[in-house]
Amino acid sequence: MAPFVYNALRENEIRLVDIFPAGGNEEQIEIGLSTTNLSRCPDYRLLTYTWGNPEERRIVKCNGHEIQVLQTVNSALLALRENQSLSTPLWISTLYINQEDNSEKGKIMGQTTHILGKAVRTILWVGLASVHTSAAFEVVSKLVSARRGVLQDVPLSEIGPRALQTAREKYREIVSLSPPTEWKALEDITGRHMFTRLGLGSGGYRVRTGSVTPLWVV
């Protein structure tokens, strides 16, 4: 199979990824990479991910051709396909940019803020689940619930020292009641190297791991 060849981007164009349903080989990812104008493109999600080992790469089918991606990107695409999360295309930096074209890299840097801002959802792929994953998400859910419980009825203009102090006290209570194993689990997730240099889109974000762990939405 011939390797994938990028077509040059025109002014204000971006590349979006569609994940196709599984074919005969469950381990093989097949995607479509299409070009669209940023000013009139469809809704899309931003996929950001842990780097993992840069030497570990996988072959995916892209527009009928072969292209190499990081193993972490491949596992994220597999998880999204498994969860039937196929309807909205993705913006993925490693596929959006022609890594062999240094001139293109320079041209698109000015677009990144606009691209990130237009994303309707950001998915943070933190990698495959470990034995600690479920406990880690329990801790995060507790902290998020505490924040919402303390601040949800407080107008933004009135969030001052008192409200913040109440939130801190609630957090301390959660910390004191949570067993050490939960915090060890949280370290397992937060210690992974996230691809965060470009920031997040304007929409909410989701954290995924490759397991049956429920999706955590903030």
C-alpha cells in the first residue's frame, strides 16, 4: 500500500479526521482526512494526548494509504471508535500538520489559536487504564462536585475571599476523608505527560482512558 501524501493547504484551510467503523481487522484503524475552510467548517473536536514513547508508532489507513501515528494516538482512535464516538470529526495536531513540510509548519502557527477556540469539545486522552484509574476518577469527581456545590449559586461578580475560603475548606474535608490510595491513583493520571502546549478549545473537555471507566465530563 502506498504511503499517504498530503495536499498543500490553501489560505485558512484546516484538515479534519473522520474515524471509520471497524472492518475485518479490529486492530486496524481507518480514517479519512479531509480539508475544509476554517470559516465555514463543520463542528469538530480537539484531541489532545499523552506523548508516550515517540519511537512507538502504528500504521493507520488514511484515505486508502498508509500513514504512521504515535501509538498513543492510535490507542485514542481505537477507544473513540469502540465508544461509537464517530459522528463529529476530530482535529489532531499530528495529522493536521504535514510533518515533512517545514514551510507549512511555519504558516499554520498563526492559525492555532483560532482552531482551538472553535473546537466544540476537547478530549484529553491520558492513555490506557491502569489498576488505579477508577479510583483516580473518583477523586476528581469528588473535587469537581465540591467546587460546584460551593460556587454554583454564587454570581461571578460575588466570588470573593469568603466563597473561595469555603471552597478550600470543602476541598480539605475531601482530602482528609479520602484514603491515600485514591491520591496515589490521582498521581498515576496527573503524572502522565500531556500534550498541553497548545491549550484547550472553548468548549468543555472530556478525559478518557482505554477501559470501561465512565467518561468524566467537566
